[in-house]
Amino acid sequence: MTLEVTDLTVDIGPRRVVSGVSFSVPDGARVGLIGESGSGKSLTALAILGLLPEGATAGGSIRWNGRELLGLRDREIARLRGDEIGIVFQEPRTALNPIRTVGRQIAESIRIHEGATKKDAAARAVAEASRVALPDPGSIVGRYPHQLSGGQRQRVAIAMALACRPRLLIADEPTTALDVTIQAEILELLRTLVADDGMSLVFITHDLAVLSQIATHGVVLEHGRVVEQGAVSQLLSGPVSPVTQGLLRDATATLWRPGGAE
Ligand SMILES: Nc1ncnc2c1ncn2[C@@H]1O[C@H](COP(=O)(O)OP(=O)(O)O)[C@@H](O)[C@H]1O
Ligand SMILES: [Mg+2]
């Protein structure tokens, strides 16, 4: 299952905010989209997922397993999300319903995509909570999002995204809103789950140190354009574009901090 993004454009009203972005994610590959805030990372991800905001239009081509996603009907793309493509956003609160228990929310994503019975889905929810290493899964499923820590809520969001074993995970700054120690734990969890399932990954970050921990290929964006892409080791050892060089300078502080990336 390969994702191929070719000459992607996103226009918001008269403004072109993503211009001619091309990259591909071969089966099982871990690709990072990296750039400063406002460089078009999230809109690129949202275009892939058919979740662009009102008034935004996408052009070019996004092929998933050979099938063109741009122009698919809402129902068809909604079906792909969760079934074949999982999503984790920066802020788990936005993914979670505050008035439903986390177990019910995990169970619902299982029921929608697999048509499991209520009872089976509830049992599976406990197993999925355990898989993302939530403490005391049997009882945590009965809690509400506000009763969990930020890191635990992000684990719930990850459980929901992965419950139906998608082939591709798109994670948009999944650790940015968390404390540094929790960031490392969530990154490690994602790395393990992606490896266990042999999923492909599109990981979005503004931090090259974070990127180097989870992705092998990096696509560097600036003002909605790709300025450089290549192996992450290459971006770290010989960045060509000034943008990548700047990201590397920012990241170096993190890489060398005790308990940092290395
Ligand atoms: N809903 C929106 N309406 C208008 N402009 C937007 C909207 N979302 C994003 N933009 C603009 O598009 C550009 C890229 O945004 P985004 O993809 O969110 O950047 P990133 O995720 O890299 O921080 C930014 O200039 C941003 O201001
Ligand atoms: Mg963003």
C-alpha cells in the first residue's frame, strides 16, 4: 500500500498555501513532514485525509494503493479513515468527546469500522487500552477524558486511531502539546506500534530531533513548498537548504541535551 502525493496544491480562497508538493510513502516506510509553523504541514495531511477546512480546495493527485483520493465522495474517504488510514492530532482533546467514557470511544471506532457487537467492541476496547500501555486498562475505560492526564489522553487517541489496524498512520505533531518526558514516551509508543504492525507512517513535526527518532525519510517544507527531501541521516549530516540548516541548528540543542534524542 503506497501513498503517492504528486504536485499537491491547496488553495484557501485566493491564497495558495500548498504548492506542488510531491513525495511518496512506500509500504511500511516512515516519512516525516518537517518545517516551521505555517509551512503547510497540516494542510498537506488534511488534504490526504479529505479533511480540509471549509473554503479550502486541493489540486494535483493523492494516490493510495493506486486509487485517487482527491475527489472521492465524503462517505468513501470517511470509510478509508480508520479502516486503512489512522490519524492522530496534536491535541488529543479535539479527538475525544468530553462526555463519553474513553472505553466507549475506543469501542465506537471498532464498531463503526468492523461492525462488531457492542459487547465484543467493549472487550476489545480494554485490549486496545492495554496495547497503548494505559494503566489499569480494565478500569480506565470507564473514565472520562478530563479524568486522564494529557499523555493518557493521547494514548487513548492513538488506541482509537489504531484499533482497526490501519495500513498508514498520519500523526500531526502528536507530542508537541505534551511535557518533554511524556513526549519521549509517546514517541516510543508510536515507534513500537508502527513497527509491530508494519504500518506506514507520515509523521509531522517542526523538530528535526524528534523526526530523527521516528522517520527514515524527511520532506522539508517552507511556505507550502518542498525545499529539500531525503534520508533523515542525510538531512542531519549534510542539509542543503538553508531551511533544513536552520532546523538542524534548532534541533542540535535538543540532540545534545541530556535525555534528548541521542
Ligand atoms: N483554516 C484556514 N484558513 C485560512 N488559512 C489557513 C487555514 N489553515 C491554515 N491556513 C494557512 O495556511 C498555511 C499553512 O498552514 P498549516 O498547514 O496549518 O501549517 P503548519 O501545519 O505547517 O503549521 C498558514 O499560512 C496558515 O495560516
Ligand atoms: Mg500544523
